[in-house]
Amino acid sequence: MRLESNTFRSWSYNVVIISLLCDSNALLKFKNIKCTCYEKSFCELKRCELKVLGRGSIGLYLHAQTHQLPIKSTTCIISLYRRFNGYRPFLYNITVDICSFLKNRKHHPFLDILYDGIRNFTNVNHSCPFNHDIIVNRMVLNDNMIAKVPVPNGFYKLMFVVKTDGILRGEVEVHVEVNLGYDR
């Protein structure tokens, strides 16, 4: 009888600890965004900003107007940096052909996680060619976006360098704070 009550007690403690970890007042929010268009004859940035949408909610807005349509081939270099005395490379640095990725998303799992977070807020939801401007509207981060990514607390920079037809066109730096309430 005593053994059963100890087993139940340890099981109930585990349930409480797991529920506290899963609902730990996690914090994932935008801190800054920097956009650069290198070739003005190709693109123009109409909007690149963060805006407070409500209490504790920050939305990302990006509108890149493209002047040379259609875009038939796009390559993106995606790098993740963590702030340690300046930003240092952290975990991911991949180069991906966006057109082939949008046809088959299983080849790049990290990019697939990023795309799942952004696809409801953007008009880049089909494969090439792109015959329109690139728009991200009111993108808000939530805690479920980092559930699959092994990142500890800290400040991060996610950098997207975009090339079309082998020519460097622009880059976007997104600065994010991750505070899970506990260390992983």
C-alpha cells in the first residue's frame, strides 16, 4: 500500500513539473529588423519595420517591391547567430534554392520550421516564378514556433541573404529575444 502511494506521488510530481515547463511564461519577441536592397533597379523596400500591435505583441511588416518580374530562380543563404560579445554563428548556416524548396519542403527541415512560422503572414506560398512583390504582413511570433528548435535563452539574429539569377539582391536581419523561463 505504501509503495502505491509513493508511485502515485512521484507520478503526480512529474506531471506538475512537465506542465510547469510547458507553460513557463515563455517569451519570444522581435527586437529589431534591418533590411537592405543592394540593387535599386531590381527592388525597392516600401516597408521594413516592427510595430506594436497590442500589449506584448509586436508585428513584423516587410514589403519589397520588385521591378524585374518574373523571378524564376532565387537562392537564399540563411544564417543563425547568437549574441555572445557580439553576434557569433550558431547552429545553422544553409544555402537553399527557394524554388526547389517550395516544391519539396522535406529536404530542409530547419527552413521548413521557419517557413511554417511565416507562411500564414506572407504571399510567398507557391513555387516559382514569382510575378508579384514580396510581402510579410503583421507577422507575430508565438512560443510554438520554437518548440522544435533547440535554442537556449538569449538574443539571436536570423539573417537572410537573397540572390536571384546568381546576383546578390538584398538581405534581411531579424533580431529576436528568446526567454523560456528556464535554461534548456
